Amino acid sequence: MASDLTFVEYIHDQLNGAGQISFKKMFGEYAIYCDEKVVALVCNNQLFIKPTASGRSMIGSVVEASPYPGAKPYFLIGEQLDDQQWLSTLIQLTARELPVPKPKKSKPKQSKL
């Protein structure tokens, strides 16, 4: 089941204080970006945060689940979705710990015959 855009927009609004937040539709679901880093996924109207040591420390009793079949476990966020300050802080900590994305290489243009 694909996520509703209204749910993704709610998550986006909740993360307002975390930095430069954006989202992108991918395969019927959504990736959440903080300062150009993928920090979370929204799948089946659930929020999955990329696992980090600082995120684990902040959450405490972590619930881990795979956002889609075959994916590595992420932190599944439940009741804390409505706590804007808590969620923004978690996203900031996660983004700080994740590496900067590698620049995409441009593909060489193929000549037409």
C-alpha cells in the first residue's frame, strides 16, 4: 500500500525545525531528506528513520522494522510522530551522523548514428 501524500506532508511539517527538509517520491513511497541527506523513509504511512548510534541513544527502547521487503531494519517511529520537537531533534542527530552523499557522475553522451 502506497503512502498518502497528506501523511508525508504532515511529517514534513513536523520536521520544520530540523533543517532543510524535503521529500521525494520513490517507487510509490517517499524518501525524507534533511540537508540533502536521506534520513528517513515513509512507507505504508509509517515513518522509518535510518539507524544511527545517536538516534538509538535518543530513542532508548527502539522498535526496528524493515520499511519494505528485503530492506535493512530502520527505527520505526510510532507515538512520537506528534512530538514535533522530539522528532526534529532525532532527525538532526541522524543527519549529523550520516555521510554526505556522493556527487552523481554524469553519464557520457552517446553519439547518434
